[in-house]
Amino acid sequence: MANSKICPVCGSSVAGRSDKLFCSTKCKSINQYENRRENEKFFLSVDRQLKINRKLLKRYNRSGYTTIRKSELIALGFNPNFFTHYWKTKKGDVYLFCYDYGFLSVQRDGKYKYVIVQWQEYMK
């Protein structure tokens, strides 16, 4: 039996169609349940980081337009890889947003900083 397949859930041999992956509906169901749990964990971790990012951007944006050192924000738990959408200015700058607060990475006076803004109607 050169084409013998093994069930990834229980290790039993899989009999039947050539494209069959699991030995039984029970093993197929167990696999789907495990995948769903892993996906939920992933979505919860992304949502948690987006909320942290928004909270930090809101806290430091007191005037509607603020500049803060990148290292300071990251030290507080900010992760710039997590954002909900972006807005590109006419000059070509791209602000990344966490819901209603956005940030732009800039270098000023040899220091890396974020410019923080709040979403405005004209940004649509």
C-alpha cells in the first residue's frame, strides 16, 4: 500500500477516496474545532493590540496634532504593525490609523518620531 494515508488527528489509516484527509467524521470535526480555536486566539490578540494602539494614540494626542518619540510610544506597548486603515496625503505621506487615531513615522532632528492625528471628515 504505497498510497496509504494517515489521519492527522488520531494517526489511523485513511481509507476511501484519494482526496480524503481524515479517517472519520469525528476526526474531521475535532480538526475543525481546533482550527477555529486557533483562529479565535489570533483574532483576539490582533483586536487587543489594536485597542492598545488606539488607547496610546488617544492619550498622547491632546491637541489633535501631536509629535512623540517613536521609542517612547513603543516602550508603552505600541506596535506600528497593527492598524485598521490608512490615509494618503496629497504630498504622498501615508498615515496609518487605529480606528480614529492615526500616526505617521517621521525623522526630525535625527530622532525617529510619530506624528499623531485624529481622523477628520476631509480624510474620506
